[in-house]
Amino acid sequence: MDKLTFTVPEIVSLIGVVQCVYILVYILFRSGRLSHAGLPFLYFLVLGTAFFLDLGRAYIADITPHYDMIQWFMWFSGPPLSALLVIQVVQITKLPALHHYWVLFLVPVALGASVFLSTTYGGCEAVSVDACSSLREWLIVCGLVAGAISLLVIWAQRGLFDALFAQKTGKDRYWLILALIFANIFFLGAMFVSLTPAISPADIGLIRSVLGLAFVYLVTTSLFRIYPQAVRVVPRGDRDDILSHKELDVALQIEKLMELDKVYHETGYSRTDLARELDQSETAISKIINLHFGKSFPQLVNERRIEDAKRLLAETDASVKVVAEEVGFNSLASFNRVFKDLAGEAPSTYRKNQIA
């Protein structure tokens, strides 16, 4: 019996398949709500299938009709799914709105356009990549257009990123989103280069697989740590320290009130006021703030007030008393005390150092 050997691209693809299967199994057995894990599951199912098709090309391509088109479809489905996944990662507790799902039709439309253009302008008589090289080129061109539109969908939703850094895992999720965006950009760039004679199809396949594998490794080390609310990967035991989806929705409302509405600028704004505004009990508000922000309500409010005070002290000539009132303190003494506790120096000293 001949020894089973793999090429370097096949080994990379095999590792990609194994990693995707691991993520899919992890989601299935550890997800609290599969409805919120649907997009991540679909994304890694498609990516794993794309890896498998790269791996099995030398073994099953000859017996599988339209193998190249199926392979193309799986790889180019990545950017539209990435657009939806980015939107969900940003919103955490909410699925993308229904009007966003139109991006999933980009790849089928690109496939239909490729067949039409290759038969109309490329002289192809059969819908086969092997029989007509023009079809391969049109598939890549139309796939690039679909991918570019998918990236534009992410750019159009850039307003969702405004409050991301205020969230407990916001910065980590921000970098994960950037990694996903750049992985798609590099993938589309590699496919664009494949239209030129500068690089061979085998090299393009290897580059494509390496990019996909790099992102998968990033996901296995970080996604389930910073994206638990959407995938709901939680232990099966005690869940008292994990917020429910309704509580997470309230947490996002608190972030909006703090980040955008700046309700803490109201003098004497209290936990009671916040609970009343959100129609929640004070106990529920305390739990949500403690778990989501990792601090108490007074700490959350005072930190934001002091950050705003720092900006006003550095950028304006307003007196310390006026600054204290602007950010929500009802007395100069309490402002000075809290400012020194958090900033390590008095407001007047901070201003002098900033000017210097």
C-alpha cells in the first residue's frame, strides 16, 4: 500500500479543517443560546468546508461536478458572512437586523453574473472552469466585487463602533474585528493578484489557506473569551456571575446613557435615577454594573466625570469650580477629593502640568 503523503498546502488546509471542527463542536456543546451562535457557526462551517475543498482537491475533484465553482463559492462567501459577524460582535447581544442579510445574496449573484459574462463575452460554451479559462477569471472579478461591497457594508456601519471602547471587552473586540477585516482585505488582495501571471494558482491557494488559518488561530485564543455574550460559551454549573441576555441589553443601554447622553453630568445623578430611567430595580442595576463594568455605580460615574474634567481643565480656561459643576459634582470639595484620588494630583496642579 502506498504511503499517504500531503503537500504543504494540503497540510495547512488539514490544520484549518481540524481547527474549524473544534470551534464548531465547542459552539454546539457550550452555547447557551444557539440562535445567537448561528452566525459564528455558519461562518466557521463555510470556512471549514473551504479548507476541506482545498485539502481534497487532488483526491475528489475529478469525481465532483463543478468542484472549482463550489470551492470558489465557499471562499468568497467569507466576506459577506464577515460583514454580518462584525455587526453582531459590535452589538454583542443582538443579531444583525434583517435588512443586513441581503449581503448573503452577493455571492450567488456574483456566480450568476460570472456565468452570464463568460458565456456572453468570453465565448464559453460550457459552464465549466476546466473547459473555459474565461469563466475562472470572471468568477474572481465578480467575487472581488462582492467582497468589496461586503467591506463597504462594514464601513457603512462604522457608527456602531463609537461606544465600543466604553464596553468591558470593547477594546479586545475592536482588535478582533480589525483582524477579521484585514484578513478579508488580504484575501481579496491575493485573489486580485491571481488575475496576473505574477503568482501561480497553487501559491494563491497556499496564501489563502494561511490567511484563513491565521484568523482561526486568533479566534480559538480570543473569541470565546471576549465574545461570550453572543456565543454564550458558559460553564454548566453556577451562572450567578454571568449576565443574562436581557441584563446585557440593559448594560448596553447604560453604556449609551453614559457614553452618548452623559447623564452623569447631572448634579446628584444617582443609581436610583438610572434604575428609574431604565425601569429596573436598583439591585439589578448594581449587579449589571458590577459584572459588566467591573466596578460600582459611584466608581463608574466618578471615573467618567474626572475624565471629562481632565479634558476641560486642559482645553479651557474655565475655573476649577465651573469645571466641577459642568461634570456633575455638587461641591468643589468633593470634586477636589475625588479628582486627587483618581488622578493622583489636585485639579489645579493637573492643569499646570498640562500647560507646562
